[in-house]
Amino acid sequence: MYFENTKIENIVVDQEFLTDILKKYGLECHGAWDYDRMTFDRRFDVREGRFYLRVFCDAISGDVGAHDATLKILKPALGKYYYPHGVEYTDEVFPAHLVKDCEQILDAVAKELSKYGIAVKKDEQIQESATKESVKDVAEEREKQLK
């Protein structure tokens, strides 16, 4: 099941910054990368089976292996795991409570990113990108406002 209108799809952000943010919400990349893409997973073991919330990303510049990529977030998905075949995203019945939990996680990620000025504007679908420097600038500006 692919999630629509998540507020994180098409965001462009620094790899290390995104990794830190997603880790706060249990989404981690354990070997699910190559040099031009990454996948962040969160596993759910529920009564109905084992499921994975996945956030797919493509590198639009830099190198994932060198930890210096700029990533574009793609459409997140929820999939059901079948041993030994893998994860299926379509033609499945997904538990409503799990779908709701995943939507809340994705919404929390979007809110966390927006704290740093990283968001996709709904009206115009204009995407704001974040580099290490722009994230640092936003953080410094917030510190000045707090003083």
C-alpha cells in the first residue's frame, strides 16, 4: 500500500540529516542502500503478521556510500512480509490500526522536517531543498529568536 499526500514525498534533503530525523521515528536503513538510493524501514510485528513501513529515497546528487548524498523522498509504502519471498505492497489487506499508526509516523516526520523549514508547499507543489548549510542556518536563526 502506497501512502498518498504524506507531506514528505518529493522533499529533497541531506542524507545524514534525514537519517537522523527518521531514526527518531524508528525508520532505519540497515543495508538497504546502493550508491544512488536508500530505503528506511520500520518493522511492525502485529497479530496479523509482520509488516514494514518503508520510506524510499533516490540520491539526486552525491554518493550514498560516502554519506554525502542529497536525497529525494519518494512515495512511502506499507508492505506485508512473506517468508521466504519478501515484502508485498499491493493486493493485501492491511490492518486499519497499523495504517493509522503509519500515517501518524509519516505526519510526525513531516512536522519534524518542517521545523527546519523543509517542506513541500501544497498549493504550488514547489519543493524547498535542504542542505547541511541551510539546516544549520535555520537552527542558528531559531537560537537567535530564543535569546
